Amino acid sequence: HISAIMRGSLAIGLKMLIQIFVLSSIFHIVQSEVVDTVEECNKNELDKMKDEFNQCALRFGFEFEDTRNAFIQQIYLEEAACIFISNIVEKCGQVWSRCHTEREVVTMKTSQVKSLLTTYREMVNIEQCEVVTEYSKVKASHGIEKNCSDAGILNVQNDLQNCSYTRCSTAYETVQNL
């Protein structure tokens, strides 16, 4: 039998796994909006770039969750959410320049900010978060086009979240029944 502490740890781990799937799915949605890549990148290099981005996002996701659990006051959550988005876009997004043009990277970062805001809007003070205001201005000034409507992107994200949640819940229940 699994102890209550281990079940609690597994539950927290599965919750983080679901969030990782969400971040990963957001990246794949953002990635799919950018079709052209720098010619030097082959499939292996693109896969390596995606993996590095996901590992980086995972690291910052864990940091953000630790902060959310440690500080419950709204002002701290707003700052933590802004730092989280900034780290994902600026630090993790650096790998994109290996396989994408500068314009594509800007498009990907802008889309990433928008996607993260879809999930974390309640926690982010949009007016005070520099990375959010910066990429909102970039999008407005460059007239970045998109292939999907906001509703279409949200539907795909919701489908991926539901699928990830179902699979993680099944895994959790299986562990519970051991």
C-alpha cells in the first residue's frame, strides 16, 4: 500500500505533469503558427530545440509553483506570474533563434505571451508586467498575422488540457489502486 504522504506527493507531481503538458501544448501551437525555419536546422535540431525549450519551461514552471504555494498574497502572485512569463519567453525562447529568423522568433514570443496569458490571466497584472506590455506593442506595431482565431486556439488548448488531464487522472488512479 502507498502511504498518504506518497499519494500526496504523487498528486502534486501529477498536477505539475498536467501543467507541463499544457506548456508543451502551448509551445506546439505557437510552433505550428510559424512555418518557415532557418535552412540549417534539420528535424533532429528542431526536436532538440523543442526539447530544450520544454525542459526550460518545466524548470520555470516548478519555480512558479513553489512561489505560488509559498506566497498567497495577490501582489506576490502577480510578480511571480510576470517573472514566470518573462522567463518562458525571454530565457527559454532564446533557443528559437537557432532554427528561426528574427521575425519568426518575435512572432513566436508574442504568441507565447498571448497563450500564457490565456492560462494565467487572473494572476498577471497586465499593466505592470513589462514582458506582456512589450509584446502587446510588438504585435500591434508589426501587425502579426495568425492562422487561427483566438477561439480556435483556445479550443485546441482546451482539448489538449482535457486529454492531458484525463490521462494523468487515469495514471493517478492506477497508482492509487496499487
